[in-house]
Amino acid sequence: MKIVNDNANSITGIILELVMNPPAKRQRVLRACDECKRKKKQCSGSQPCTTCLSKSRVCSFSTAPPLTPGTQRDPVERHQKVRRNLEDSELRQPSRRNDPREYADVSSPKDPSPDDETPIENPGRLLQDGGGRMLYLGDSATLSFLQSIRRLVASHLGRSSFTTDSNRHKILEVASSVSPSYQHNYSLPDLETAQYLINSAFESITGLFEIFNKSTFVSKVLETYREPLDADPQWLCHLNLVFAIGLLLRRDVVVPSPSEIELLQRLEGKCTKRAELFYATAKHLKDPIVAIEEGGIEVVQSLFLMVIYFLASAKRNSAWMHLGMAVNLAFALGVHKEETLSVFNPSEQTARRNLWQSLYIMDCFLAASLGRPNSISSISASDLCPFPPPSASSPGATIQENSLVFTVNASKIIGNILSRVYHKRKASRSIAYLLSLRLSEWKKELPEELHWRRISDPNEPQDLTLKRLHINLIYFHGILLLTRPFLLHQISINLEGSTTDLSPIKQGQAPKANRPEQMFCFHGACVRSAMHTITAVYAAYNTSALPRRDPFVVYWLFSAALIILANTFCPVHLEPDSEATIQKALAVMSFCGTKDPQARRYQTILEDFHEVLTAEARKKNKEQEIQSREGQSIFNVLFGDELAQSSCFNHVGNGSIDLPSTSQAGGGGNGKHTDAPNAARTGQDPPHVSDGIGGIEYPSWQNLPIVSDEALEIDGAWWAGDQDNFISTGDGEVPLYGLMEPI
């Protein structure tokens, strides 16, 4: 009893102590500084606040007064405040690369060493759609990379039309123009028009998706036109959606026949929004959103067709939402499991397998382009998305079978890149090396008839050309996603003039024998992959195989062009053909922009960026000309005619100096030499070579830093003899899994 009483007395004492001396209440301040708001830290409210004072940061407060309790901000004012905060955050955002150990809290099965990591420097962001709603775009989205480049350009070149674009905080989401009161006409177009639209729809997604078997679909269409009154509403929904996709993604006919001209006049003569009417009719016949609770695989197909339609109509967020519903219903129906196929006949098994693989391909594309999580994980996709391909290399496999298998496997690598790099917000060289080996295996398995270099053959069928383009662009974009963090990191290092780098080669150290990933020039691979992307798209454009609307090609092309322009802004990898390649990308964007609003928006961004770089190049050239004239003037004053009589220099007609070649200057060796470019230079300026963009010059190969011989030793057993090597500034000789072949 004494123990119990003692415990009771102690508890009573604690309670009395708390009552008599209550803990100090947390002081709530009326407003917090901008840094504490952004980092969600407690702020003292003073200026400077205690947190910023202890961290030696600039403490600033927003100009807007705090809201008093009970008041509500006007929606327009709220959106304007959000936009101002987004603009302010662009200027305040610090570099995320200073200390890779900042990201050490992200665990992995085997944590890489600190010198092996590169942080993701383009964070996700919120953008406004047409209705003022804020939509999230993650790290892997090209628009997030664009914002990081804009911030770097603004800090080094100042404000311009590229950095102050009024639409830089918006995302294009085109609204429907069909009135809700529209009286639907359920009549089908004539059979000739229907066949034209069906062929267009199937050809536009060739190599990417297989929602229906084309021969089965066409047979059912013919049956419907024979007995239109017996057609099922669900089937008519599919048919109208295919009509809408075929009309949006149709190719231009180079030399149309009279019948084709008449057919297009029937489609677009009286109504320019015929595709929207097809979609509205399909939704009115059998809305898959309403039927999702009791729907089967037909509803999954309807939702998938709507996803393609939304992407073609520049409605990416709507496509994302509908894909999520399609994936969830597919999970509920067991489409993702191999063991469920045994209860279906062979044709149904093939249809379910192809549908699931198409869902996974689309999921990887949207997850990468919007920077959002995958709806289908690599584990969930593994049953029906095998790697390596079981029948791709077999002689009896058809091109259609090969195309879908290789598209699935390339998408699976992209899914791994998203989960192992962007989800963890850091790029590890060791992980990038392992994933690059996967890409190398993919390329080795690719049959010759699907190789991207055959795209330029004008004698090939146009649908086969487009199939090759789609398959290879997924591969190139996978390389771009994998290596883009290293490119942005290297650009940041060069712009800051920092001598710190995560690569041992940069510090003159020999890489460890068991760390071959340290030899890889990943930022160079990013630039070269972008070059190949643009070259392949332009080849398809030249063969008239590219439609004016292709949301997949347009997005991949924009991503690649932005990489080339970023490398032109801060050269980290020498590409002499950069200007010509950008002109190709702009030509294709202009071609697509006549019909596609998304391509038109991308074209504006690229043209603004290109114009800024061209203006900066002209400015530097003008400054160099002034310095050159001043240098010549002082030489004439001090030395007079001595310069003309010198045997070491030859005057050019305009007064510039023609530097001697290496043979004249005493270059030894085997007598081989390269003449220095004839250009006016003064003092210790190194020789340069021009890449053609407004006179922008890069250091010539003779002036690249010399890398230690130990860095060039690569075990030849790892790589095939036909794989090529290249040297980039500060990097060792690195094989890049077949990416570096001459174009």
C-alpha cells in the first residue's frame, strides 16, 4: 500500500506542477519569411528572423499583407499570388548540387559513394491550366528541365523573351469547342471515308500500341455497314473514337487524287471540328466513365482510345486521368496476370496481352513526360512484359510482333530509370552504368529491319517508316532521360566556374579498376542522343511519313532540341552540327505547328531560346572585333611597318592576322598537322572552331585538356570491337553502346 500511495503522490505532484507552471505556449507569428515558408520551418517573424540569421541567408518577406482571420482571398487574387510566388522562387532557388550528401537520407540497396552521385537539379513545379487550376509536373518532365535552363540563362545572360515568357507558368490544356447542347448525329460516314480514317488511326500508332487486331477490326466494320441496325453501342463508341483519332493523326497526301480531295472535303468542308464531333458522339453512345463500375475489357479499350485522342488534342492531364481509370479497371479484370489467360481462347489471350502491354507503354510515356508516378510498376508489368524478348530474335517472328516487344522492353527500361533515378532525386553513375548496359542489350537485339537508319529510305512503306521512328525514339529518349541530370549538372559546374566535380577523371585521378562507370561521359551521350533524335525525325519528315499531329514524336523532338540548345548555351560536349540540327528541329516543329497547338507552343519556346543564343553570339563577336581593331591600332603605333615585314605573320586583306600552321611553327612528329583557322586573334586567345550558329566559337581539339594515360585503358573484353569511342572535354575515352556512329 505504501508503494501505491507513493506512486499516487508522485503523479499528483506532477499534475500540480503542470497546473501551477504550464509550459509556454507556442508563439504564433502573423507572417513568416519567404525562406521559412518554402522550407516549412518555424519562423520568429522578425526581420531578419532567427533561422535566416543562423544560416546566414537573406531574409525577405512578401509584400502582400497577411490576411486577418475570417477573411478570404479572391480566387483571381489567389492565383496571382501563387504565380508571383512561382516567379520569386525562380530567383531564390539555390543550387542543389553543392553537397551530394544532402540526399543521403534516400536509401538504396547499396548506397553509392559521394563522388558517384549527381543530384537532380530541375525540381518539379506547379503550372496553371486554362481554368487557373494548378497542375504538378515532376522532375522527369521536359518542362521542368526547361525551367531550370531558363533560370540559368536569366542569371548569366539577363532577361529576355525566353526567360520572361508570359506563358512560362502555364500548361497547355485545350478546351473542347463542342457545345453541351449539340444535337448528336449518329450517322456513320460512308464506307470509303471510314476505311480511310481506320487506316489512318492504325498507322498513326504503329510500333507503339496495339489495342485491336486490325484485320478483325476491319471485318467487324464491314459487318456493321452491312447491318447497321444490329450494331452494339459499345462497338459504335469504339468506332467513333477510332474515326476521331484517324482524322486528327492523318498524314498529308503529297499528291492527292481527285477521290482523296473529295473525301477530305466531305470530312472538313462544312465542319472543321469533325474529330471533336466523333469524340462527342462516342461518349454519348457509351460513356466509359459511367460504365466503368460494370465494364469489361471493352471499357478499358474505350478509355485507352480516349487517352490517345486527348494527347492528340493537347489535353495531357485529361489523358493522364483516363489512363489511370483504364489501368485500375485492367487490374480489376486481371488483364495484367499471365495465369488468367488460360480461361480465354487464343485470340482473346493475344488481345488481352497486347492491351496490357500497350497500357504499360502509355503509362511510361505519360509518367516520363509529366513527371508523375507510374500507375504500373515494373513488378506489376513483369508477367506480360518480359525481358529479354522471347521471340524477337527468332526467324519466324513478324515485324509487328517484334515492334511491340521492343517497344515494351524499351519502356520497361524507362520505367526503371524513373524509379531508380528520378524517384530518388539523385543520379548515380553506377546505376546509370547498369541501365546503360540494359539499353545496350536492347540495341543489340533490335533487328536490322527496325533500325532507325533505314527511316530515310524513300522506297519503304510510310507506315513502316513511322513504326521504326516510334520504336527508336523511345530508345533515344530513354538515353536522354538517363543522362540529362549529368548534362544539367555539368552545365551548372561550367557556368559557376567551379573546379569541383564528382568525377575522379575531372580531378586528374585514374578511375578505379572496378568502377568502369567513372569512365562514361554521360552528358556527351545526352547530347548525341538528342542529335540522333532530331536526325531521325527529320528523315521521316523528308519521306512524308510524319503526320502533322503526333504527340509522341513532337514531345520527343522538343526534348531533344532543348538539349541541343542548352549545350549551345554552355558547351559541355562539342557538336559542330548543332546549328544545322536545330534548324531541322524548327522546320519539323513549324510543319507540325500548322495543325497541332502543342507543337506551335514548343516552336515558340525553341525559337525564343535560339534567338537569345544568336543575339549573344553576335554581341560577343562584335566585342571581339572591337578588341581586335584596338589591338591592331596599338601595334601600328608602336611598331609601324615592322609587323608587315615580319616573316612570322602574313597580312590578310582586311588587316587581320593569319597565324602560321603547325608545320611553319616548328611542329614536329610525323609531319602531320592541322592548319589553324584564319581568324583575327590577339594576345593569348586560343584557336577556335565555329559551329555555324551566329558565329559561336568553341575551343578546338588541339586545346582540349590532356587526360592521363591511365584513364584511357579499357578492358576490351567488355565491349564489342565495332563499338566506337569518343573524347569529350575532361573525359576519358568512353564507349557509348553504339550511340556514337557517324550519321
